[in-house]
Amino acid sequence: MGVGVESRNRIAQRAAKEIKDGMIVNLGIGIPTLVANYIPEEVHVMFHAENGILGTGPSPAPGEEDPNLCNAGGYPVTLQPGASYFDSAVAFGMIRRGYLDITILGALEVSEKGDLANWIVPGKRVPGMGGAMELAQKAKKVIVLMNHVNKQGKSKILKQCTLPLTAKEAVDLIITDMAVMEVTKDGLLLKEVMSPYTVEDVIQHTEAELILADRVTRL
């Protein structure tokens, strides 16, 4: 049950609805980078990148990439009017002072309490945690975008994470190829189900306990 191009874009499109006019938003690598492509023209948002940009825009058209202009994941971006450049120390200072309204991250696992594991699988080499630790702890809202199950078909939404944590009780909203779930003090609230899946499909493929909203919306 992998996530194809259509599903990835659908997840990103749904995440874009969480972004409101005037927000400062950070996008992680992977599916989150697609979110910028779905912001309506009337919504003015400043996207923040840890490598030192405030005001990135949608992905450039093929052939119009600037090799010197990229996001923290190394992917080419465009600039919005009013964008600014600064060094990584200032970029992380903005994160740590709590200036980001939303960060949208990928994940390997999320627990029912909102614990986030998204930086390492033991035994595999990675360059480092990057900005995920600060982003998960300091952003006003943390949204995770990911496929609902891993390559082995096992749930990535667990009672307890099995991988090393990035941050504890940090995630506010989870959007997958199957569903939208809010992390609440009472547990995971299933709010929306992605077509063609059903509520029963989501429950079957989620290890964590789910609380059903009074009205589960079908997307």
C-alpha cells in the first residue's frame, strides 16, 4: 500500500487547507514540499527554510530552476515578493523563538500521544536530524504528512513509537493517504477518511486506538 504521485499530491492539498492568510510556515522534505503548490492566490503565506530563506514559493517550472535557490532539502524553489535571505543561525533563531505558526513534517512513526520519530532507522546512515527537533518542539502547530503503513504493510501510527524519537507529544495533526487524525488529550480523533478507503479500513491499518468524530468526513 504505497503512496503514489496522486496520493502524495492529495495529502499535500489537504494539508494546505490548514494554512491561513499571514502565517509563517516551515515545510519538511518529502511530501511536505508539495504543499506550497496548493496555496490559493488569495492566501499570503511566508514559507520558511532552515537554510536561510523566508518567502519561498511553489516549485519552479521545468527548465526555470535556479541552481542557487533551493529549500533545506536541496530541491529548487521560487521566491515570493518580499522574500529575504539570512544565515542558518538566524533561521534556527526564528524557530527557537516560536515565530513559526506551522511546521509540516514527514514521519517514520507517530504515537497516539503525538510522539514523533522521523530522523533515523537504526543501522541506516543519515546525515543528521536536521531542524526536525527544534521544529517539532517550537512551532505553534505540528502537522505530519506520511503514508499510513510502511513498505511491509505495518501501521506507522502506533500506541508507542519503536524508533528513536525526534520529539515527545509534539504532533497536532496527522494526514495520510487514508485519513486525517487529530491528536487530542483523549487520544487520536479520526476526523476524515480519504477515498476510496472506509472507516473500517483505517481502523484495521492503525495500531493505535482511534476515537471516531461525531461526523467523519469523506474526502
